[in-house]
Amino acid sequence: MSRVLKVSLAILAGYALGALFGYIAVEGLSPNTHDRSLEAVMTAFFVTGPIGAALGAIAGFVLAAKRTKDD
């Protein structure tokens, strides 16, 4: 599997996990009672998802480089 594909998969996985974590965190911790679900979705989509994608990209690049070096 090429390095680009590995990093791309890590980005997608990081975004999904970040968005899921952000959604659950906002739903559980937000004192907002009027539109908590909208706040959770927007935070997941625009904040925690991209942060997770960036972390996934870094992790994917490091792991792909390490495995390529070992091969």
C-alpha cells in the first residue's frame, strides 16, 4: 500500500474519530439547553473533526515512513 493511501486513510479515520469525540463531548458537557444538538454537530464538523484529521495525518505519515524504512 502506498504512503499516500496510508496517510489518506489515517486522515479519514482521524476526522471521523475527532468528530465523534467532539459530538459526544459537547452533548455531554454543554450547559446549552436550547440548541445543544446543533452546537454539537457544528463543533464536531468544524473544530474537532479537522483537529482529528490533522493528528491523523501526522500519525499516518510517521507510521507510513517508519514502515517504509523498515521494509
